[in-house]
Amino acid sequence: MAEFPKNRPQDIGSKENINSMSETGGSRRETTDRIGVGIDASFARGRRRHPRSDGLLKALTVYFCLGFLLVSSLIVAFWHFIEINEAGTAEAFVEKYISGKDIEAWRQQLRLNLPNTYPDYEDASRLAYDVLSPALELGEITYLRRISPSFDGYPVWELFSDGVHFASLVIHDKSVGFFTPGEWEAMRIEFDFAYFDNVEFPEYRVIVPAGAVLKVNGTEISPDMKADLTVAYPAISLFESGSAVAPCDIYVFDDIYFLPAVSATLEGEVLGFKQNGEHEFFFYYPEIATHSISVTLPVGVDAYVSGIKLTEELASREEIDGELGQLDDGGTGTLPRLSVWTVDNLFGEVEVEAKIDDNPVALISSDGGNYKFDTPAECKYTVTVLVPAGAELFVNGRAIAQSERVPGGATAEDIAYGFTAIGRYEVSELGVIEGAVPAFDKYILTGYLAEPNVTAKLNGEKLPLAGKSASGYEVRCDFDYSVGNVFNGDRIAAAEKFADSYLSYICGGGAWNDPANEKAFNDNYNAIKAQMIEGTAGYVGVMESYRDVNLMPKYDSFIIGDKRIVAPVAYTEKSLSCRVEFIVTRTRTVDGAEQTDTLTGSISVLQVLYKGEWRVWSFVYSPAENSGQ
């Protein structure tokens, strides 16, 4: 701000001027006297002839002298009056007021006067003492009288520090009478907050429901202080953002330094609030002004409100048990699980929908804001079942018609890596051997609200459940052929022979470090391959194991004992499987000392009739845990 010069009233007169005027007047009298001498000489004879005229002249001269003395006295008295009142002018008082204060006096003035001029909703005393007075720094102080007084007609003087306005001073004249010298006093001083630019006053925003009564630091705020701003009500849910169903008032405070304490009421009810960031507060409408909705749908279905997908960050969720359908009678009794979403603090009506994989789900009802959706096909259990061909299938105790079977039955791909005994092997290519793929019926059943109970019979005999899996709403159940005495001597001998060859192969390693053993190791390796079918996954697996087994230690001796056939299953006349369990005792020399260990486990073998001979299509080697490898 430009520096304002001291505004002193101009001198309207001085002693020098008055003396000058007196001197000028004296010269005129001298001229008159010289002219008068001539007059007296001319009329000397006349006066002698008229003595009365001479007395009149003398009287006039006396009166003139007395008048001159009176006027001179009045002029001197008036000038003395001006000198006396000049010392009592407002400007002189302001000059003296300013010159008599050092910086500490100004700070004390700030501490004393600020609480009287600051709004009640702030702790002005704390602000003055702790923040503003330490920050007050003043340079050269000048002043300027305000042209239009604004404090009840009293003179107001604006004070400047280095040309920057920092305070307003209101003064009052206590003198009585026109001729009494002025007696000025300071009535009020108001400091300009704009001067404290080195103190940051944060702007606080408080948003309340329309018509709410706001209090800041215990002081009720006048509605006239509402800011002329339009903002979205921040307490409105995301589902109604942008709508006008929740009007609000906003108050802006830029003269509060300390974090305020805020409260609000609406129609007498205390409102809850939230601090949104460091400098904003917003209050919630009372619950009576809002409503809630609930959305009930199967687990796995997505709920949408106003097009926004519900998450646990936006709404509350719980799981409850649903109801069973007609197909679930006689089942496991497990109830379907439903999600119940609750959305609170809504002001108007919203659109509610449900989807699964972007497909809409049918709405059953929406009474009272409680939305219930149907169970889509994707949320109903689908059961895939493999059973030996011709077996009877029962779901929840009810027989399933054979017309429900998948045409063509199960393929080798369906069986591969399934739960049946043959499914544990790599059989996806077993179809190249005619008649080797076992005949399994395949069912795909759906529409169950709870995981169903599945059983099967073949020739009146209950079939064992080979295995079951459940992933979401997908369930698979595999039933195997019954274990029976279906192996003749040739088949048993072929399975045992393969187990002996494989155990000899892994126990007779060491050719890598013992060339003398290379021939024996290769013989065992070739014996295994001779019992398999070249090109199958099992055959390739043996070839890939050659190096690893060759690096295994060589045992000096091993005895295969307690060998037995377990779980023999004949699938067709050209395919069967069994598990050979074994115990092998092995001995080898380590650092000159003899060591003995035991290898236990099983070898599961899938045999097929290939070119008139029983060959191993695939096998699974399973050493027991903590057993020698």
C-alpha cells in the first residue's frame, strides 16, 4: 500500500503575518500624518475663527486611538486562541498517541482490545496472547483521517505501518464549550487481520442440513452468516450423489485460528457429524429424515444401487440361510446361503438391480424397500456324475431317469484325472486301443438350491464313491466299479512282474558312478520299457527318469517282500488296474560301514491288452512318507 503522509491542517495565520499587517498599517498612518500637516497649516486661520471645530477634532482623535487599541487587542487575543487550540487538535492527539508507544505497548494494546472486537465464537484472548501479539511487527507509523467517520460520528484515524494499514483508531473530544481547548481520548482501536499475513488463518467449512442450528465453540451462529455457495451435501450416499433430495447450508469461517468445536441441531435433535479432512465438518440428517433398503440375493450375485455395485465399503452385508426348493427334499439338508445388503441414509427412491456375469437377475419383490431377487441358474448347484454304464443313479433319494444321461456316455477325456481308479492315470489317449476305454455313463443335473446327496447302484449293489469335488456351485461325483475277483493268474503275474522290474530299477542305480553296474542298470531299465507301450505318457515318463535314477545310490542287495495286490478293478476285457503294495529291505556300504533301510509304498498299474499281451499303459509310483526314496 502506498504510504500516506501525515495530514496536518494548513495554518490559516501566524504572528509574523499579523505583525506584517501591523507594520503595513503603521506606514499608512505615517502618510496620513504627513498629509495632515498640510491640512492643519491651510486651515490654521480657520480654526482660530471657529474654536468649536477644534474640540471636535480632538474628540475624534481620542476615539480613533481607543478603537485602534481595541482592535489590536482582539487580534492578539484571537491569535492566542488559535495557538492554544492548535495544541489540542485531533491530529496532535493522534501524533502524541503514536509517538508514545513502543512495540511492546502496541502488542499489549492488541491483547487488550482484540477480545472486545473479535467474534464470540473464537477464543480471542488466546488468539491475541499466543498467536497475534508475538507476530506483530511495526515499521514507520503514519496516519490518515477517514473522510466519512463510521463509528457513531466520532473521528476515525487509519493507522499505517510502512504504508500498510494495520489498525483503526476512534477518538473522542471530552472538552465543553467553544473556547475550551480540545481534550481528546482514544475510545476504540481495531486491528486489521489482513495485516497479519505472516499468520495463516485456515478456512473452516461447516456443512449442515438445511435449517439446522449451528454452534461453534459454544456460540450460536446467525443464519445470516451462511455462505452464498452451492455444494453437494457430503453426507449423502454415493448412490444419491448429485441429487437435490438433501439440501444443505454451508458456513465458511476464515478468521478462526484454532480447530473449533462444532455442534448442530435440527428441530431440537442433536446431529451426528464427521470431520472431512482437516478443515471441513459436515453433519448428518437425523435418522427420521432418511430411510434404508435391504437387498437379498444368493451368494455370488452382485447387487447394484443406482448403477453402483455394492461392496462392504459402501454398505453392510451379512449371510443368512435361505430356503430349500422342491428338488432339495431328501438331500443333505444344507441350506442355501443368501447375502443381505443394507444401505442406510437414503433420502429418495433409488434403482436396485442384481446381476451375475453381467446377466440380469429377476426381482421377486420390493415391498417396504426390501428387495428380493430370484436364484439364477448360475447359483443353483450343477452336479456332474460318472457311473459305470448301466448303473442306477439317485439324487436326494430320487431315481434319475436314464433318459437324463449325456448321449454317448463319458469319453476318455471325462475319465482322465478323475476320481475313478482308472481316472488317476493318463488315459485321455486310451481310446486308440479299441475296447480299452471303460464304459461310464455321464449325467449333468442342475437346479438344486443346496448341495445334493448323490448315490449309485449297479446290479442292486451300492457302488463306492470314488471321489467328490465342489467348487462354488459346481459338484462332481465319480463312482467306480465294484472291487471283485476279476484277476486271473496271468493278469496278476503281469502286474507283479512290472512292480518287481520297477523296484529293481530304482534300487539298482549307481551306474553313473559305478560303470561295473551299468549293464545291470540298463537291463532293468529296458525290462520296464519292454512291459509298456512305446509312445504312451507312461513310457515317456520312464525314459525321462533315466538320469535321475542313475544318480541314485546303488544298493549291494535288496529284498522285495510282503508284496500284495490291492483294489483290482476290471473295466473291460481289455483294461484293468490294481495297486501293488510292497516293502523293500535294502543294504549298501557307506564309508566302509554297512547300512540298511526300508522302502515302503505302492505302485498303481493300469494294464491293457495290446497285441495279445498285457502291457502297462501307465503307472503311479507312491513311496510312503519318510520312507527311503
